[in-house]
Amino acid sequence: MSPLPAGTDCTPFGPPHGACLHHELLTLTRAGLTAEQALAAATSVPARCFGLADRGRIAPGLRADLLLVDGDPTQDITATRAIADVWRRGVRQSQTPG
């Protein structure tokens, strides 16, 4: 199977960026990918396709961009919507109420 990077065509009239990707992850699993394959399609696969060797995976020395969720998205892909914390380049991002 060829690498399949996840992506969306968000517009100003549709769901906001981010929300579209959560829906795409669900769509990929409904199309037959495992939850782990769908997560890879949104992380390591596009990093590899675009030559971004410093991201897309969790390993020492790589850029620490992390989306922490409540739940196990490898078992239930909709757990990606339950965002608990966000880290960008190793720095915890402030949470906006709401």
C-alpha cells in the first residue's frame, strides 16, 4: 500500500481547520484503515512525504509537537477530539477557556 497522507480542503465556509482533520481520521477508518494507520496518515506519513525528518514521530532529538488526548485513539479514533493538552516545540501552549 502506498503512503496515504491525511489532509483536508477546509474553506472559510466549512468546518474550521482541525475539526476537518478529526472527521477525516474517522473517514479513513471507515474506509478500512486501522486507527493506527489513520494516525500515521496525519503524523509520520506527511512528515516523510514532505521531507520533515524532525517531526511526525516521538523520539529523542525530534521536534516536540504533541497533541495529548483523553482516551486511546489507537482503539477509538474519535478520542482525538478530546484534546487535553497541546505542546509545540516542547513548550506547553496556554489553554483558551471554552
